[in-house]
Amino acid sequence: LGEGGFARCFEVRDSSNKQFAAKTVAKASIAQDKTRKKLLSEIQIHRDVSHKNIVQFFECFEDNTNVYMILEMCSRGSLMDLMKTKKIILEQDAKNLTVQICAGIKYLHQEGIIHRDLKLGNVFFNEDYVLKIGDFGLAALVGRNKKYTVCGTPNYIAPEVLTGSKTTGHSFEVDIWAIGIMIYAMVFGKPPFQCKEVNKIYERVKSIDYEFPVNKGVSKEAQILIRDILNLHPQTRPSIDEILDY
């Protein structure tokens, strides 16, 4: 089905012919203590969550060579796959998808979890085109403490992750930022800070250097929502509930 990072994903079936996705991680790739802890954290976080807009985790087991996570099958691919076909998503459709993303993220935040790698490629569709957030490889339980690790995907990374790693840290607002990036990418066809060099992306993110292409038929309301979310200051970004009220 796909691969990325340490994992490869396969379609599998049980004895009753029901489809699942098996995320497999080679033990050789998690020989280091740090990577092993990261995988354990992913399993523990994903195993304990349950929501209609989150890829369901069924079970986990291992043999001598691999660790296997058995997950809900999302046979309609990812939002990234959909974008490759459609190029842009109509505003009303983007709105419906955003509502589902927000529902999943609101649940995670209520459980004290930051996803930290929310992007088009980590949002999937099941057979009935219900949206499912997946890939908890960078997810973290926050508790009362902020996080300080610089992580995420360059086009979606929030400015405070880049600038605050040693001092201010980051929290739930990084997922809000990523929702803003996804809305922009859906309606305009590419992420707002995208360019060839990663360092250039980071410079643009830190200075909020992006613009709205003209003549794309995107409403003023959608542009205001994106602008409010892509705010340098995490505390002034809208909450999930506020996003749903726009």
C-alpha cells in the first residue's frame, strides 16, 4: 500500500476474508533505543484512541524480523492521492473534509495528544469516503508540559517548532497550523510555503511569507480563515471550535 520512514504498509486479510492494513516495521531499523521508544510510543498512543475520523488500531504483534500493527483498511487512499487526481478541491468539499479533520483532531486534543504530522498524505478515506487521520509516528502525549523536539514535514511545520525548540516549545497549536496549511493546499493546489529548498521553506514559514493566488475562485471567508490560522503566535490562532464557526 505504501512506505515511509521505517515502515511499510501491506493489505492483509483474516480468515473471514476481511481486509486490514498491516503496518510493518523491520526490527533491524529500530535497533537503537531511541527509535524503539518512538515505535512503542506510537503503538501506545494509537492503540488507546477510538474515533470515527481516526484510523482504527486493531492489534499489534511481532516475530523475529518485524513488528506488525494491524489497522483499519482505508481503501480509497489518502487526501494526497485525491489531490494528485483533482489538482484542487472545491471549497464546499474542502469545508466538508476540514470538518472531519477537525473532529478527529479535537478528539485527540481532548485526550491530551498532539498529532504533529498532520498533512494530506496522513489523512485517508475508507470504502465509504469517511475521512480517517492516520500515522501516529510523531504523536505525543502532552500532559502539562510543552514539547521541544523539532519534528514534522517541512511544508506543514509550525513556526514555533522551528524557533522555539530550546525555549518556548510547542503544543496543540501545531496541529491547528497544519489544518490551515491543508485548507490552503486543498483550495489552491499546493501548500503556501512550498519551494524547492527546505531551508527556504523554513525562512518563509518563520516570516509568514505567502500569498493568495488571484482568480482561483476562493472566497474571502476561506482566505480570512487561512490567514487567521497561519498566525505566527500560537495563542492567537483560532481553536478547533472557532474554526468550525467560520
